[in-house]
Amino acid sequence: MDYREVEGGREFVARLDHGRDWREQIEAFAADEGIDAAFFFGLGAVQDAEIYFYDQQEQEYYPVAFDEPFEVAACVGNISHLEGEPFAHTHAVLSREDGSTVAGHLNRATTFAGELYVREFDTHLERAHDETTDLDLWPL
């Protein structure tokens, strides 16, 4: 395991805008605030979603789109940079009316209502290609 100690920086609470993309709002917020690295938690509701599943054998993301409303039971992620731009690596557990769930890497979702807690770190994290996994990971 690679690791580095980081100091905590600013903390934010935020309300996401209705009708806008969940993840894009986090990335725009990070750009506006000059956040280079952070961790976030979120909850709320979305009107639709696209979840990515990463096939480890094929080393390929496969999208699964859902055109239905969900509660965002849990959303966790981190903010760093990918190719010089803020990137919100976002995972979510989304629940249906009957209590069943879908979960995974959240690519996009139209926000119905959302709230976030964001904790900035006093460091810069830039993702880099990892040969073993074929993913863009933190080079610590």
C-alpha cells in the first residue's frame, strides 16, 4: 500500500442544484474553490442515473443507464485532478421505492435534491495511469 499523510483544510456543506448533473456540480465547485484534493459524502435524490461497472478482466468500464427516480442512500467520493482538471471520483448507492438498490461508480445523474459535506486536504493529487489496473489512480 502506498500512502501519504495529509493535513485537513477547509470544510464545506453544499446543496446541489435541482436539474443539474450531480458529479459535474461537484467538479465545478472544486474548480471555483481551487480545491486540489478532498473527500466528500452526499445524500439526496436523483431523477435518473448512469452507473459504471469496471470489468477487471477486460479492464473496461461498462455503463448501465437507469431512467427512473432514486433516493441517494449514500454517496462517497474524492476530488483530485485528472489531466489537469478537477475530477470527482464518485460512488453511490441508489435506492428504489421498493427498497432495492443499484450501486457503483456514478458517472452522471440528474439531481432532484442533494446535500454534500466536503473536506479539503492541503495537498495536490493528480491522477496518473496505472499499468496494472489500466485505471487513473493516485501516484502516492
